[in-house]
Amino acid sequence: MRIQVFFGVLLLCFGCKEPPKEVAAPQKEVLLLARHESGNIVEYRHELKWYSDSTFEYNSKAKDHGHTKYEKFEGKAYLQSDTLYFSRKDMNGSGGKAVFKNGMLEFVGEAQNFRLDVLQNKTALRSLIDLHPFPDYAVFTYSPKKKDRNTPYDLSEEEFDRLRELIACVFDEQKDVLKPSNDYVKQCIPYRNRKGDLEVRVYLHCKNALDPSAFRYQPLILRDVGNCSVTFVLSFKANYYVDFKVADTPETPSEK
């Protein structure tokens, strides 16, 4: 009888034990979210997510005449100063590192440059200027050519404010030639000339309703579309502008 009671108590003890709980894996957090959306005839969408465990996902999509191509890249990335270094270099044809500048991630490669708009940032990356409150503006890094004595320069927040004031003066002085300022996007490329003076090459383009974000990702080429394509150089030293050029309007064929 005592033996039966002993085994009964033993079974009862073991039967009441709860199964061990599974330890939930820690949730990784998105530290950086960046995106590129452009295109009209061919639509492009690139998205980068960098996580708290140093992993990243890079998804790309290209859509052309009903054909869609999807690609997904995964790997590791680490942050050093203002630059993200990726474990792979085949994501967008621009190499495996990207510099954070003016609210954008700039991939600078030998074949081409590529930019992503930073939409969420919980990293130590900080930009000198924030362009999100100024959706009509894009600032690009100057790329010297051979025998070019100009050097790249990054605008400070105060210099960017001054840049916008100077551009407003151009619109005021050229109001007989230009459309209203809100009709244009403004692409700006700052640099120091051979004398060390700060200058900014400015391109104005009429807004494109079919591809409104394209101007943010790469400099556009002047086209012969009259006052929809304008360029000039701002001199911070002279507090004025030079080399003002309006693209020529194509001749309209005469009616027979």
C-alpha cells in the first residue's frame, strides 16, 4: 500500500510540471529605411532595410511594358562614420558602400551613381541639411572631370538658406523669362572653384507630373524646351549669378 501511494505521489508531481516554454527570439528593429521610386515608361523601385542585428534586405523592382523583374539581396552591413559598407556589391550596379548626405544614401561606383531617399533613420548618421521640408530641391555631390580644378563641397544649413535666397533673386530678376518658382524643381551642385570660392551650379526644370521624383536621384540634362530648362551659376563671393542660360525653344514648323 505504501509503495502504491509513493508511486501515485511521484506520478502526480511529474504530471503537474509544465512543459518548458520556448524562449522568443529577440525582435530585430529597422534602423534605416531608404527608397528610390522613379520612372515613367520604365518604373523603378528600390528599397533598403538595415536592421539592428547588422543584417540588411535590398529589394528592387523594374517594370517595363507589362514585364516585371524582381530581385532580392540580403547580407550584412556595418556603419563607419557617414558611410554604410555592405557585404555585397551587386545590388544596383554602384558598388558596396553608400554615403549619407543631404537626406540621401549615395552609392558611388565606377559604372554609375545611385541614390536612395532616407525615410527612416535611427542610426548615428546625421546630415548637414535636411531637404525633406524643401521637396522642390535636390543637392548633388560635384564630380570633378579630368584637369578640373574645382573641388566638391558640402553645404551647411546656413549656406543652403543663403542658396535659396539667391535663387529667389534670380527668379525676381528674370521674371519676364521664367515661370513662377513653384513650377520648377531645383537641382544644385555646390563646389569650390580654383580660387577656393564657393559656387553652386543650379539647374531648373519644369515639374514632371508623370515622374515627379526623378529629379531627386540624378542630375537632369538640359533639353530644348524653352523656359522649362534653365541653368546658371551662383557665386557666394559676388552674391550674384552668372552664366544664365535658357534652353532654346525648338522652331515650330510653319503651316502650309
